[in-house]
Amino acid sequence: MARDYVNEMNRLIAADNLREAGRVTATFQTKVVKSLEGTLASSDGAELARAKLAIYTASRTVYDDVTKMLCVLRARDALAKFSDALPASIRKFDDPQVTKYRDCWTRSEENKPTRCPSRWRWWRHGSRLPGN
């Protein structure tokens, strides 16, 4: 699956077809999410993933890194929406507009997604972004 994705992306980038490259990327990311969710859903699957990852690296955090990547991929639409809502430039970090975005970013602990860094908790449970 990854090899096909790389080949397709090479072709699209060479053709300067960024719109199609974005569509292909989104499709691939969706497939990766489904694959990881299926693999990591059971304790047996998680242990198998840990064992296979250990073949490629001695890092003890690699499994946690994979679960964080899964979290980011799940949140990609919300992260894009958040990014689009941010101003193009920020002159002062104590500006009320920046405070509004920071407060949205750091919502209460109850919105914290499982196994995601706390600074990503705003996107869970349909949290709204400022101005939306």
C-alpha cells in the first residue's frame, strides 16, 4: 500500500497536480487509520505490533509514537480547521484574539482524547473553534 502511494505521489508531484496529490494523500491516510485501528484494537494486535516494531528499532517509545501518529491522523480534519481559523500573523501573544484560540486549544481535561497529548484535547467531542 505504501509503495503504491509513493509511486502515485511521485507521478502527481512530477505532473504538478497538487489537487490530486492532496486527494490521494487523504485517501492513503484514511487507509492507514483503518489499518492501525484494526491492528491496535486488541491487546494481541498491540503486542504483535510492538514485537514487529522492535525488529526495526531499539527505541522503547516507538509504539507510543505510532499511537500518537494515529491520533494526529484521526484529528487531521480538525487540525486543518483549527489552522484555517488562525490569523495569518500574530503581532502580540497577549492579544485577545490569540487568547481566544489558546483557550480553545486548552479546553478542559474531560475532552482529552485517549493517548493524545493534552494540547490536542480541544478537537474531541465536537468542540467548536472560535468564530465557528
